[in-house]
Amino acid sequence: MGGPDGGNGGRGGHIILKGNSNVWTLLALKYKKHVIATGGVNGSGNNSTGANGEDIILEVPLGTVARDFETGEIEFEITTNGETKILARGGRGGQGNAQYKSATKQTPDYAQPGEPGTEIWKILELKVLADVGLVGYPNAGKSSLLAALTAAKPEIANYPFTTLVPNLGIVKYRHHASFVMADIPGIIENAHEGKGLGLRFLRHIERNSVLLFMVPIESNDISKDYGILLNELKMYNPDLVDKPRLLAITKCDLVEKEWIDIIRPEIKVDVPFCFISSISGLGLVELKDLLWGMMNSDQP
């Protein structure tokens, strides 16, 4: 008899992703298949509004990408520390009958129900974040270089696709400086179409500051192979070709020094290049100097 006094209901809890620069993998979520937030509380008399459901915050590494399970479409990417994005929204709370009181309707006897919670599937992927990304064909010597310059222990063998997951290592530089190097699984021609390991790993290259292309000295045409690798990146994401690039001709321990002097003038590329050997150590100091200079240059 005292008039409408039904309070609004609380919304359901959100599932939220939060960037954390101290988290490096999605391993904590690998075995957590279902994440369920609580529902909102019903409104009650005396215009009492129900409490919202408790949000669930999942801390993820920078470079985490959320995709729609059905379409594969990228919804958002977490790129900065502390950044939050709602992965799944809680259902909207209902409105009590007090919301519908008006000058002509003093005693409304109806209310709006809240929305039910949604059940959705999402895919979370992680793009590796590194200062230097190694780009090359399978068996180009990327894992050997990572092992030679860092304390990482990647699998090394003389057959294609030895590396099946990206490997990270810290390269020590002068005056106690260091930088992170990522060994990206090998690219083949038409990788941007998903051939080979293709799209599974091209995304990791997007998160590198400098791209180190690697072509073995035993290649029939070093310049052509470099061009194919560059084209694959361009076809996948044109912005990648704007990153600083360097070409390393690898496995130079397999040839005499005179051979290096012969083929040097034949290499026609638009980036600096050097000759290295992860086995003998040839050119590794020069390589680190070049990479460090590119990482710390204001020029593209």
C-alpha cells in the first residue's frame, strides 16, 4: 500500500583479462578450461539494489590475443601492463517495479527480469615479445645461434622444423647490458597461407623490435631466399617490413674464407648483412654490435 519499492537487480560478474608484465606464459590457464563468474543478486524491497556478481580477473602476459572461437576473428590484444579488457560480460541486472512508477502509473505491478548469463568459448594466444626475432627457413641455423649467444637450450638437429615452439634467450652485451632473442619456428614459401607451420608462428614475429633474417651460406641464391622470406612477412602483415632488419649469412664454418670474399659482392639486398658461424664464433661479436645499434637507434 506504500507504493512500489522494488530495487534493481545486480549485473552478473564479468570475465576480465588484465595485462601483467611479470607474467610470461598462459600456462596457468592451460588446465583451467572453464571460468565461471557469479551471478548478480536480486533486488529487494525498500528500493534495495542487489549486489553485482563478482568479476573474475585473469592476469595474462603482454601480447595476449583474444579470438572468437567460432570465427577465429581477433577481438582485442593486451599490450600494456595493467590494461584490462572484458572477455565475457555478465548478464544485465533486472529493473525493479519502482523504475516504472510515473505520474499516471503510481502502483506498477511489473518489473523487468535480468538477462541470463552467457556461455561462450574464447581462444587465447600469446605473441612472443622479444627484442630480436630470428626469421629464416627451417634448418637455417636459428636454434644454433640462440644456443651460441644465450643460455637457452633449444633442440638442434639437421632436419627441418626441429623447432616446434618459439624459444627465448637473453643475450649478454657489453657493460652488463642484455637483450631478448626469440627463435621463431622456420618459415617456408607461402607460409602466410598456412603452409608448413605457417600462421601458427608468423604472429610471434609481430612482437619483435628487430628482425634478424638468416640464410645459410650454402644457399643457391642468398638474395633470392632473403626476398622470399621478406615477402612472406609482407603478405602476412605489411607493417612488418617497416621494422629494422638485418641479414646474417649463417654456417660460414662450412666454407673457406676466400669463398666469403667471392660471394660478398654478389649479395644484393636492401639491408645490412654479415657473415656468421655459431660453431666457430665467426662474426658473432659484430652481429651483436649491429643488433644493439639497431635496437637503440631512433631511425627505422
